[in-house]
Amino acid sequence: MSSTKVIDKGKSKAIPKIVQSALHDSSTSTSDSDSDSSSDSSDSEKDKDITPEYLKSLIETARQNAIEKERQMQISKDGAMEEDIIKVDDTKDRPLPPLNPGTLPAPYFEFGEGRFGPVSIRDPDIERAIAMTSSILAPAPPAPPPELTKSGKPPTKKEIKAMKNKTAGPSWYDLPAPSEADLPRLYREVEALRLRNQLDPKRFYKKDEGEGKGIKGLPKHFAIGTILPSSTPFGTASTDNLPRSQRKRTFVDELVDDAEAKRYAKKKFDELQSVRGAKGRATLHKKNALRKPKW
């Protein structure tokens, strides 16, 4: 759109007037007519191109493509079935591979007998070094002869079993089984050890399995040892060792002679006596009060 200003000559003010150009209208009308004519011509050309022969050729091409696709699918199925088929020759029986792995190396951990037995760890380097040095220094010792009884005959199975039960085995450092004659004396020691929970009010211990079962509750293999005094230079006295006056022969004798244990035991005894004595006071008065009628 183009506009021009027309100014009147004279004393009056200049008034703008918009004048439409006829040239622009004519150009837009010609462009619209050209676009309409071009679209009509293209549609007519398309209508001329789509003929019955062209449609038949398209249908035939689609049919050929469908047939070819179906043939390819059939070939792929036949190939897959041929791959899945496994032919087995029944005439010749092939031997199975051996399942025995042969000799395995020794394990690094060796568990002892029983559930809570000690565990030993094997070090191949140390064993190899020991084997090399032993073979160089001295030959292997000969096998020991079989043990014989006093009569000169080999022991029976019962005797061998009795000999094995005498100790807990080398895994437990051959811990001995006490004889039946020593059981009453050892029972006092073990029972005093089990009652250690009552000796110190600030220590609590787990209950033993055989506690309260008498001599039958004693373990099968056990031993009571003595704490050796620590050696000092020049044989001087040490605070880590007990003096000779406080050393006793048995564990029970040490508890009886212990001043702190005696003091605590006396204190607990007095408490129990006071509780028992309080239960017997004024019992006759309470009985008489219960006998009186309520009305």
C-alpha cells in the first residue's frame, strides 16, 4: 500500500490524504489469476498421468513383492529347522570324559577332630624349606614298630580305643583324662571355679554346661595347672608373683584364705540372715489377727 500527502496551497493547514494506487490492485489480481491457472494445470497433468495401466503395474509390483517376501520367510524357517537338528550316530558309542580330577593339592586349612577342634594353617613355602633342609641334614626316620602289650601280642580294638580315650589327642596337646580316684578331689576345685560368679559382685560369668550335675558334669578331658612365677634378674622379688605365705596347695585353700573373698562372703551371709529373720517377726500376731472374726 502506498500513500501520498496532498497539501493545499494557501493559509489553511496541511491535511494528509491517503490515495490508493490502482496499480497495486491490478498487480495483485494478476498474481492471483496466475496461481490459479498454474494449480489447475498441475492437477490436469496428474490426472493425465494416473491411468488404468499404471494402476495395474503397481498392483502387479506389490503382488511380486509379497510373493518374494513369503519365499524368503520360508527359506529362513527351513534353515533354522536344519540347524536345530542334531544327528547322533547310534552305531558308535563315544566314551564319556573322565570325571576324576586326579590328585588334588593339600588344603591350606586343616580342622581338628570335633566341632570346636583347633585349626592349623599350612604354609607351602615353610614346608618346602623344611623338606629341603631335612633331606640335606638327615634321612627320614624309619617307621615305628607296632605297639605290643605286656604279653607280647598286638593290642585288641578295645584296648586301642581305651588308649585313645586316655588323652584328647595331639590336636589338644594330649590333654589327659583324670582317673576315677581323683574325680572327687578335682570336683571340689572345678565347683569352686564355677562359683566364681558369687565371689566378685562386679563380674559376671556364663553358666557352665555341667554346672549342677555333680561329678557327672565334669568334662572328660581336663587338667588343673599352676601359674609359674616370673623370673627376675638376680632372683629378686617381683610384685607380679605371690609371696610364699599366700601360695596354697589347692584353689579352694586360696579362696578360704583370701581376705576380700571372706569379707564379701560374710557381708552376703549377713544380708541373707537379715532377710530370713525379718520373715519370722510378728508372725504370731498376724496369725491371731487372721483368726479374729470380721464382724
